[in-house]
Amino acid sequence: MGGSGSRAGGRSVSFGRDERDRVRVLQGVRLSEDVVNRMKETPQSKRDSQRSSNGTAPFSPAAEGKPKPPTGIQPPTASNSDQKASVAEQELYRRYEQEQALVQEELLRLAKREREAAGEALSTALQRERNSTNEERQRAAQLPADLDAWAMELQGREAELKRQEAFYKEQLARIERKNAEIYKLTSEQYQEAATKAEEWIKRRNTDPVCASLQSEILKCYQENKCEVLKCSELAKEYQRCVSAAQKELLVNSG
């Protein structure tokens, strides 16, 4: 399992990938419930829908003994199985991109939360100091005898307030720079992983499924052009073979 990490505002953030480059471990970051639920979702319903639209109807024993008139059955081609395999690969790549996008979204959300918290802390501290300064001004107005002493203390407090304001602004700027670095690092890692995944998918060679049955069916149709029902058993066997190959591909890619 691969992994990568970064540090934002003193907090360690790391995430790891499994053998298929899918993010499975996220340490140092508490994911929101919504993101966790979205990462748990799988495209099972879409695969079921695709299987029902591309597959065949269940075999009925009652209909086995009834001959069916020719319905213009066309011989299957190797491109059909290649297309189905390509769809499965695209689904795998889409899931990978979705998980990477969710991780980036969570990191950005956490960075935004920290920035907002720092801004709120700055605003609260400044307001508290201003209130305190106003109170001191009122006391100075009520005590003319101690006006000079209070004025000097007030000046000191105002100077301290300015110093704290500069300090908080510097801290806020540092947090924003750190967040920008984290975002840049995450984007680079995502682009690198996406490029590797794309190259890996392009390098894969997909062999046609049920190639021997394809040859037999094509030969049967060529020899029995006027009696295509003689090839019905081969067609059924080919359909079962394709369905089994689809299930195996979905299990391996899931």
C-alpha cells in the first residue's frame, strides 16, 4: 500500500493507497459523515443496471421445448466483448478519480475551517481588546486626577493591541501560505497518480472472451444460413459464457 503525507498548521495529514491506487487510509484528518458515506458508496446499482441491459434474460425450462422462428440473430463479434471490458476499465478509473477528488475536497474543507477559525479568533481577540480599551477610556474620563497615569497605560494597551493585531495577521498569512502549499502538493500527487493510472489502463491488453465459442458460432451460421435454429444451443452457451466473464471481471475490478 502506497502512502503520502503533509503537515498543515502543526497537524500531520497522510493518506495511503491500496494495490489499485485507491485511497483507503486517511490519518490525522477527521472526515465528515457526508464524505465518509460518499466514499463508502459503490457503483453496484450502476453495474446491476448495466448487466441487465447488456445481459440476457434467465433461461426458462418451459420454453426449451418450443421451437422459435428465426428472428434475424446476428453473429456476435469480438468488438462486443472488447467494449464491455473497456466499460469495466473506465468504471474502475472513474471510481479511482472519485475517491481522489473526495480526499482533495476534504483537505480543502479542513483548510477552510482552520482559516475561518483563525479569523474568528483574531476578530474575537481584537474586539475584546477594543472593549477593554473603551472601558479604560471611560474610567480615565471619570478620574481626572489620575488622567495622566491612565492615559499612559492606555497608550501602552493600544500599542499592545497593535502588536497583537500584527501578530495575528502574520499567523493568518502563514496559515494561508501553508494551505496553498498543501493544495499544490495534493494536486501534484493527484495528477501524478492519475497519469500512472491512465498509462496502466492503456497498457492493458484485453483478450476476447469466449473466443472459441465465437469461432464455432460463426462457422455454424455460415454452414446453416437457412437453418439458423441449429445454432441456437451454441448461441445460448455463448451467452452464458459472456455472462460468466462479465461477473468475473466485475468481481476482480471491485
